[in-house]
Amino acid sequence: MHPQPQDSRGYFMLPQGRTIRKDGKRQAVYWQWTDQYDQAAPARLIELFRHFPGVTKIYFNDPALRHLARPLGGHVHHFHVEVRG
């Protein structure tokens, strides 16, 4: 994993983290699909990233996880983590 600089401040965006399905399939799942979306899994991953001191922002649109990540258009089936370089 080699993140690329995103701006002149030297911040990097890690590759996107996918949401996790309850059935274990490696296919996209939107947070709105409550019968298939495993909400606890991305919550745990995002919580782990939040404890890393270099993390500056995490974007994900699940309203139930707003205490962990901020919303950003289009982030309904994956999240992004911004890291200070």
C-alpha cells in the first residue's frame, strides 16, 4: 500500500476501506442495505484508525457512525482515511 500525496500540505489518503457484508461475500454493500451490511465491522476498523496519531480525517456516510467519521458525498459503500505525511 503506497498512498499518494493529496495536497500541498503533505497529507495522504489511504486506499479506501470497504464496508463488510454479513454474508462474507467480497462484494460492495451500501450502509443502507441493513439486511446485508455489517455495521459493527467498519465501526471497529474506523475506531482502530482513529487511535493512530497521524490520522487527520476519516470519511464515511453511515449516519450511525458520525461519532467516528465525517460524511462526504459518495462514501456510502467505503470509507477513506487521511493521514498526515
